[in-house]
Amino acid sequence: MNWLKKLNFEKPNKKFINHLTFSEVYEKVEDLAGKLSSYVKSEGRVAIYSGNSVDMALFFLALICSGKEVLMLNAHLTTEEIEKQLKVLNIQVVFSCDESFIPFNEVYQNKKENIKLVEEFDEEKIAVIMNTSATTGEFKSVPVRWRQFYSHAKASQKSLGVTDEDNWLVILPMYHISGLAILIRSLYNGTQITILEKFDEDQVIKLIESNTINMISIVPTMLNRIINWIGKHNLRVVLVGGEFIPKALVEKSISKNIPIYKTYGMTETTSQSTTFPVLEHPEKIDSVGLPIEGVEIHIQDPDEKGIGEVLVKSPMLMDGYIGKESINGYFNTEDLGFIDENGFLYILDRRQNLIISGGENIYPKEIENVLYAHPQIIECAVVGKKDEKWGQVPVLYVVSSLNEEAILGYLSERLAKYKLPKKIIYLDKLPKNASGKVLKKNLIEVD
């Protein structure tokens, strides 16, 4: 079923994207698909290069409704990185918000051809390709098929619920799965989204306090910038994901009665794998929740504490990276964690972030969590560096007005001596990718 076409008949006058109704979006998509036709006629796979905008969403919808596979290019990539990705995926046609490739504005001026939109999304067909390097380096191409989007939307609806009043704020980039999944979920649910071109604290607060939006997906760095300014609200879901969610930030949200849903997922699993409403389970604040419908989680090679590598199997899981081996069964997330007696998943850290110092396992997230509870710690990250005596030692990168003595004194009261940073490096800000994740691989080069 082409969900957009279906909603054009079922909810023509309901708002869908910003001020546009489902009927208006359908008309624009149909018109745009006709104008795109001469550019993409012989192409099976095309790309979009853009930041968030209504135009970006319309181009994406027009291309998938034309039956094309769409690569969502990260707008922060260098020219060299983009050229490499296009070459590997054999993509000749790219549409862009600016003059970098075929401009959106040029297409709007193009002559329209009469074409029919896809009547039904083939479940086995690739809808979107997203390139991910996580935070490690060389990119890998994740193909997301329609059956994975369908399974995700259905499972997410069951976990988060849906109401006619839902209006989901899109501030996470749609060239990442976390942002694009909002558009897909809302298309499936027949509900509204509000797209912002960039994260603006004042704008977000205004949308929250005016009850314009009642759902938001956000990363911790963004939430931290608005949490103190949220007053009255009608928020139903605040979905918080990312590599690290400071406990202090979640506790502050609870104190303001903000309906935080912690979530865990990745591009390879079509976004969410686990989630839970923290207000309903405050005793599980350190976890990332329960598996959503259809998701199975297995801890591989657990130690005496039950900690091991987190493996995921689900109908939302990709079949395998393009050009790489297929996945049969479970996928190794390369995260370390454990499952408690109630089935809640706890993520301790990325396997690559684990520091083994003198035979002791040190989880950087534990140290970072303690630090984020201090009001004078703005940002922090702990990484392991080679050491001749201990093998590895923890090094702290921090944005703070506290001096070294104060930081070490604070930590020594709360952590074992072997977990204390052997070096503290002060920065004005930590390097992050477009979705707000700290790039620890970049920190290793800073000394």
C-alpha cells in the first residue's frame, strides 16, 4: 500500500507536514514526481543532499513514490566523502537544496511529465540507503526495505501509542534514521509533523509551550540546552536516544514531569530496538528499556556479572550492508551490556570504548555519568589511551570551569581509584557528528 495515497483519501484535510494537509502533500508529490521524471527516468537509485526542510521531505516522498531507491547524503560530508559514496553506490543523479548538484528550485521549474505514482510499496524493495560509519571511520551502506519500515512503524506505534492530536517535531536530521523515521512513522500513523530547518532553542520552547507539538525526538545535547526553559507543556512523548544519556539529565526531566522515553537503536535496526517511559518505571532509570515488538536481544559471552556483547534480531534488522555478507540471525551491535531480571536492557558502553587498565574493565560511560551529575560539568568524554605500565588508562576531555583538583576530588569520592582519569584535557566544546554524538575517535587525536 502507498501510505500517502491512502491517507489522501482517508484524511485529506488533516495537517501532515507543517501547514500542508495530506491532500496538499499528495498533490505536491504527484506534481514533483512528474517534474523529476526526466531526471530519474532510467535511474534505479538516486540521492538527496539537503538539511531538514519541507522541500527535502517532499523530494524524498516524490522519489519513493516514483519507485526509486534514495540515498540520504549527510549534509556535513566533505566533497571527497560524497564523491566516494556516490561512486561506490553507482549513483549518477543527486538533488540538492543548494547549487551543489541539481537544485530543488531547478526541478520545480522543470516541465511536468504524466506519470503514475507507485500504487503499492513492494516490501522487498529498498526504500532508503543510509551510510553509517557510526563514530569509527569507513562508511558502510545500510539498505532499509519497506518491510523493515513497516515493522518499525507498527512496533513503534504499539510502544508509543498514537492520537489524532499528535504532532511530532523533526529537529534531528532526516539524513539520519532517527530523523527520517519520524516522517515514516507519521506517514504510517496518519499524524502531523513539524519540520524545523535547524535546532533553535527559542523556537523549540515556543512550539512546546504553545502546545503546537506534543512529541519530540531529541538527543541529550539538545535536551540539555532546553530542559531548564521548559515550563508548561502538553508533551506526550520525548524520545531520547543517542550514544550516551546522562542520568542527571533524565532525573531533571523526571522532576519537571517531562515524559521521557529512553530509547536504544541504530541505523542497522531501523532506529528503535528498545524503549520505555521513564516516568512509569523510575527504578529502571539506568536502562534503555524493553525490546519493542518483534525484537529479540541476546547477551553473548557474558562475564560473571552477566555483561557481554549485545546482539539483536528483529524484522526491523537490515539484511546486511550493501556489498557485504548477509546477516543470518542475530546482529552484533558491538555494544556491551546486560539484561536484568525484568528484561530491561542496560548499555554500559561501546565495545571499542572499553578501557582495560591493569586487567580491570573501565566503562567510560560510568565515569561520564558521575561527572554529568555535577552542575559545573558542561560536556565530558572519557577515552582510553595506551600506557606502558597499565596497558590503557582513562583520559578525560571536559568542558568545565572546575580545575583538575576539584574534578579529581569529586570523582575520588564516588569511584574506585583505578577508574580516575590519569589526565584531564580542557576543551571549549567536544567534537560531535550531525546527530549530536560525541566523536571519540577525534578526541584521541587531541592532546
